[in-house]
Amino acid sequence: MRNVRAGVDLGGTKIQVAIVDSDHEVLGQARRPTPGQGGPPAVAGEIAAAVGEASAAAGVEPGSLMAIGVGSPGVVDGHAGTVAHALNLSGWEGVFPLGPTLTKALGPPVFLGNDVDVAVEAELLLGAARPYSSFIGVWWGTGVGGAIILDRKPWAGRGAAGEIGHTVVKLNGARCPCGRRGCLEAYAGRAAMETHARRLVDRGEKTDLFEIMKKEGRTRLSSGVWERALEKDDKLAVALIARAIAALGAGIASAINLLDVEAVVIGGGLGTRLGQPFADRIAEAMSPHLFVPERAPAVHAAALGDLGGAIGAALITEPGGSHH
Amino acid sequence: MRNVRAGVDLGGTKIQVAIVDSDHEVLGQARRPTPGQGGPPAVAGEIAAAVGEASAAAGVEPGSLMAIGVGSPGVVDGHAGTVAHALNLSGWEGVFPLGPTLTKALGPPVFLGNDVDVAVEAELLLGAARPYSSFIGVWWGTGVGGAIILDRKPWAGRGAAGEIGHTVVKLNGARCPCGRRGCLEAYAGRAAMETHARRLVDRGEKTDLFEIMKKEGRTRLSSGVWERALEKDDKLAVALIARAIAALGAGIASAINLLDVEAVVIGGGLGTRLGQPFADRIAEAMSPHLFVPERAPAVHAAALGDLGGAIGAALITEPGGSHH
């Protein structure tokens, strides 16, 4: 066995597992919808099943894995192995011992990290940020998350750094899902964009967004739904994405003016789905706000795509991983 | 002689010199208006005269100083000893060899640093930020400058980090003196506030700001003029300072959400003049925008006051100073 590990990307809509070896080669994978009910125990059970499925695809026994890494939303305590306050997951307001529960079910030791942090660190080690020593990862999905890498090390502050989604881009602006006003996420987060789209439809605006959603068997405007609507040149979708990009440009440029790092990596559900053409549009939207526009940072779409979160979760199980 | 050095704070309106010993005790000081004409040579001449005056007050010969440190606006090249593009100083668009010019006039070696950086580092070593390892300095004056200290070291990025004044706090907002739109400095910088006040007066609004200015023999709304107007409860002054504080609250809270550092130090002409009561108001304005409001950073007025810039400039002449 070549030091085989599992990485789990625990998201609000899906659980993605990758089985990787010491060269970070993906030997097998599995993807399952995140249970919408049953609370943390149901989610833990589904993670265990997905790890089993991915292990089978890789031809290994789950019990023989060196370790399992999990990138999770919410407040992650890596030492205690707990996840709390994961509001994107149903019934996960309290503290749940995810690490011990998975170890009991599967055998191997479990390491927990923040979902965005592990995905951004994967981009540093294996993805779009390899050439850079300092950059910002902006994870554009349901919300807008972020992580900061300075001199090739994560900057965590007092534990909560990287919340670029809650940069105020418009004083007294739109209401954010976090309850505050004018945050970047209020304009660019997929949840806020959906709320805004529904309100505009209630006011009589036309869009195919919700028909595409139904046709795809979704109950939410997923990244795929937005992509399809843009392909069809849906006027409302085009306008809301342009509004999101304007906000991302201002918020990310502000972060660059503050930190002057070399690069920005755009990931997350929407960032990964829309890819480099939209990373380029974000770079364009940043330009008028940059204090040193002649030395703009590079802006890349995340290179590891959908599997980045799971691969990053596997990385934290390695000796020297930043969550040890 | 106890290792005596000079520190020079070169500002748009004044040149402040402090002569300090190795315990950072101030042995003598001088303050002169910055020449409004004659370009860089006139400014260099006035710096030399002020160093002479401060040296005399300290009872030392300028030629016997160990070194002279200068905190300067503009683009500072510490290695070459040049300052370029110092737009707050008259006739200083180009590159001027300030270091060599002062060494030729006075004798001692000259070290150059950025004015805000040296003042913020002085607060770290000797002032309000001593208890913290990571904080943001926000220099609230003609413009809004800043500097970032992480793990007790300045974070410079690619050389231009700390431009918190050009955080976008309002998409499509007010025009900033930098030419961009919606920057924090467009609301909180003294230059922008004066432009705005003049425009409001042209539109018929009443204020005593410009009468106070004339009475004090000023041609600009200095920090002292704003302070006097606030003391007199001048309605326009109160409203514009409240607008500035709202913008500072949003911009600084955004930086805290990104970096999660322990503290904020508010300095600069207005910050120093208005002091802790206004630092407290900024803290209050930050609160609704903080992602982790229950663990808000400490917000302090700069402790070294008017002399902080000059003391900080003297610090860079020490072995181990960050500009060596």
C-alpha cells in the first residue's frame, strides 16, 4: 500500500470523497448527496458510506486507510474532532463529534479542517497557486468564503481570518444572509443571488432560471443552473452575475490593496463551474479599484476543480499538514 | 554620547524632528512648516535646518549624530535613498535623492522609510500596540494610510500593502482624490472631506469650518480646525465626521474580517488630534460589520501622538530596524 488516504469534502449539497496515494494521485472517488434530514448522525453515516464506496473503487479496504481528512463547513475544532454551527447542513447548530464518529465507523484516524482552507491549500500545493508564495483564495459558491496564504503558509489570525465574503462593498447596501448589510456575499453569494432573483420574479421580471432549475430536478439555483441560464443568455441571470462580478471585483481589489499579494485563485461551486473566462471578468472588475493597477495580481480559476476540496482534505492527514 | 540619532517626520504641512537616545528618550525636537515652493531641494534644506535646530535643543552637533531616519510620503526607495511621486509635497513628482542630499548637508548616514510604516512600527515597539503581535495601523489624516503588522513584523506584500484607504466601502460611491470611486479615503480623508464641505457650502449649507480656518490663519481645514468645529457643535462638521467614522468602521471591519488581527491603532493627524473618544466611536461603527463581533479587536488611539512619526523614523536607523 502506498500510503493511501481518504479526503472528504463535506458540502451543503454533496459529499465528495477522493482516495489518494502519497503522490496525490486519485485512486478512486465517490459522490453522494448530503442528507437533508437526520442531522449530523445521518451526515456522518453518509460520509462513511461514501468513503466505503470510494475505497472499493480504489481497491482498498476503508480500515486499511492511513487516515481520513474531512474539510467541513461550520466551526471546526481539529483537536477535539468536532464540528459546530454548520448552518448549511440541516440540523447541525450544535457541536457534533464528527472525527470520533467516523473513526468508530471506519477505523482510521480522522483529521478535520475548514472546507475552504483545505481547498485553498490544495491549490497552493498542487493547483493554480503553485507559482506563488502569497495569494488569496476566494471560494465563490452558496456563500463567498476565502483563505489567505502568506509566504506559503495559511494566515488564520485568531482563527477566523479569510472572511472576504463579509467585506463591506456597499455601505447601507443589500441585506446579507449573515444578517449584516452591504457584504460582498449579499451580492455574489449564490444563496443571496437566488433570494434576489425570486424577489425580482415576484415583482414581475422574466427569467428562465427557475424553469431550468425544475427541468434539472433541483430545488435550488445550483451553479449548473446559473451556467445553463448564462448559456441561454437569460437577461436576469446575465444581470445578476454581472452584479456579482462587480461586487467581487471591488471586494477582492480592496483585499489586494491591503495585502498586495501576487495572485487570486477563484474556486467554489460557481467559481469552478464558470472557470477562467469568469476569473478574467473578475480581474477586469478589480482593475478600476486597484491602487497599483500596473502590477495587478494574477487571477486564476482553481485548477483542481470539483475534486480540490477532497484532495485538500486528504492533504491535512499528511505529516506536516497544517492542521496537525 | 549615548547613541544619539535623529528622526524626521516629513509631512505635507510640517516637518517634525526628534533627537532620541538608545532608550528612545526624546532629547530635543523641532517643528517647521514644510516649504510650499522650491520643490524637493527647498524641503531638503528645511529638513537640514530643523535637524540642526533639534540637535541644538538636545545639546549635540548634527555631525555627531549616529544616523538620521526620515519617514517620507511618496514612493520611498530605501536602498537608493530616493523619494519619488510625493504628491502631498509641492513639486515632488519626480525622483529626488533625499538621503544623499541630507548626508551631504549634515554628515551622518540617512535611512529612509515610508511615513505611515515607521509611525506604525513605533506604536508596535513603544506605543499603543505593544501588547499585540498582530494589528492594523490606520493613519487618518489628509488621506487614509495604513500598515499591517503580523507576528510583530510589517507585512509589505510586494511593497505596496496597507492601502486600507483604498478599500471600496461604497460601490459607485464618492469620487476619491486618487481618482477612483467609493474608496474609504473619499469619505474619511481630510482632503476629500474639505472638498465635500466646500461643495456643500457652495450649495448653501451653513458651517463655521471656514471661519475657524481663517481665524487660525490656515488655508486648509486642518485637524485642529475640525476639532474646534466639533467642540462648537458645528452641524456640518459633526455630520461629515460621522460620515467619515461610518466609512472607517466599514473599511476597518472588512480588514478585520479578512485578517482577524488582535487590534487596530488609529493615528494620523485627525486620529491623533481626536484621540480615544473617536477611536471608540470607530470601534462602535465597526461592530455591526464584524463577522465575529463577540471577539472584536481592541481599538486604540496612537499613544505616541504628534512625535510618533519622528520617533518611528529614528527607529529605522537602529541595527535590526526593518528598513536596513
